[in-house]
Amino acid sequence: MLFKTIFRVLLILVTCVYLTSCDSKKSKIIERIENKNLDLSLMRFDREFAASDSLDLESLKIGYPFFFNSAVPDSLWYKKMKDTLQNEINHEVLKAFPDFDQEKQDIERFFKYLKFYFTAFKHPTIVTIAESVDYKNKVVTSDSIIVISLDNYLGREHRFYESFPDYIKNYQDKKYLMSDVAGAYAKNATFEPLDRRFISYMIYHGKLLYFKDLVIPWESDAEKIQYTKEQLEWAESNETKIWEFFIDKDYVFSTQADLKDRFINPAPFSKFYLELDNDSSPRIGQYIGWQIVRDFMKNNPEIEPNKLMLLDGQQIFKQSNYKP
């Protein structure tokens, strides 16, 4: 009995020392990243275009050559400058983003973490635009620029989004801007699964979300996965039951085509085909995949993030020992 008590005390002490050491190491890494100097260039194409007329077109072409295709006649640009809807979009974006200072600071901060964990990425120029409210292409990246369509971040109640489904409206908010930026780069760091197993899709999205854990650690989990507070709480509270449901239904390794639409793809809620559906969090398969990847990294801390993003989903699942 005495031996068992002594062993438990020693185990607790060793665990405390280990955790303290890990926290200290993590704090030093964060301090090292945050203290780096980084100043990205910002180009407000949206603001310059809004203030332009036909006489300014050549100047815009010189400043933003990547937006101008020689196959597009100048007459279309002149028409766009006078277009009533475009001018309304310009006005609303300028009202919501009179400056981009805080967002620029956050993006610079993001790139400090990105370059620390994924050294291959280059620092781009930030270019903001106001376009046609294309919610499927909010953020577009290349080696040299990152284009952010600000007309997609005016708030869920904005009249531009009146015809959108409610669950899409929820994403049209500037609080998700950094999540979208990080998500665009996450997709460049990994690849979609080659097989059609449900677990592979879950872990693919889990890797995208874990990428956000690394590069935007100051954002909340709700902002990373773009949940409301209530949706995140539902997912956290029901994680064990959800996993048991997937196991009982033999979904984990299934190749059923409908599982992506039911549990992975954007939707107002997840589709268990149960009474609880309307109260469930959407994209719950993404959330479960996130927890699997987190467990994998806890059990395999020696794996570098860039290697994680290239690992096979089956390997990640097996070595995660995931047990919610």
C-alpha cells in the first residue's frame, strides 16, 4: 500500500515536471515567433478602383497587372466603373473597412507562425478587392499575392446576403477572415484523399483545422471551424456519442457517397436521420477528424507539421489511439 502511494506521488510529480517543461518550451517558441519582424505590403485595389474613372485605367493596369487580361477590352472596365451594383458594393466595403490595419496585423502575425512551421511558404503581398460576393472564393492565394474579397465579410445581416441560406450567411463575417486566410494556405500544404473512405475525408479536414491550430493559435476553436459558440459546445458535449454512432453504423471505413454531404460538406446541420438533427452542429465529421489529428500529434510530438500534412489518413487514425 505504501509502495503504491509513493509510486502515485512520483508519477504525479514526474507528470507535473513534464507538463511544466512542455509549457515552458511552448512559451519560448511563441515568444520567438511573435518577436519576429514582418511587414507585408498591402494594396487596396477595392479602394483605388472605387475612386477611379476611365482616365485612371492605365494607372490601375500598371499597379495591378495580375487583374488585367489583354483579352478583356477596356470598355468592360469602363462599364464596371459606372455599374450601379458595383458602386454600391464599393461603398459598403469602404464603410465596413475604412482601413485594414488590424486585419493586416493579424495576417502578418499569421505569416510569422506559417513561416516558422512551414518554411517553404513565401511572404505575399496582400491585395483587397470588392467584387461580386462570391462566397466560394473569399480568399485566393499564389506565391506572390493573397487576394481577399472584402465583400464577403460585411456581417450575416447585410442585405447583399439576403438570398443566401442562413448557414452561408453565418460565414459572411469578418471574425472568420483569418480562418479563411489560414484555410486557403492549409489546402496548399496537403492533398485531398485518393480513396473514398469516410475516415480519410474526416482526417483531411482534421489536418486543415490542425493547421489553423498552429498558425492562428490566438483564434478560438469556434472561429477556426466557423461554428457558433453553441455549435462548438454541442460538438464537444456529444463527441463520444457521435463516434459511437459512426462505429455502430460501420461508417468509419465506409465509401458511401452520401456521408460527405451528411457530415463533411457545408450544411445547416449534420444528418444523422434522427430527431436531434436540427440541433446538431454542421460538418461534424470535420470536427471529429480534428480531434483525431490532435490526438495523433499528442502521441507523436516528434512529427514535424509539414510531414503531418502529407501523411496518409489511415496511418494518422491508427496511431492516434483516438478514444473520445
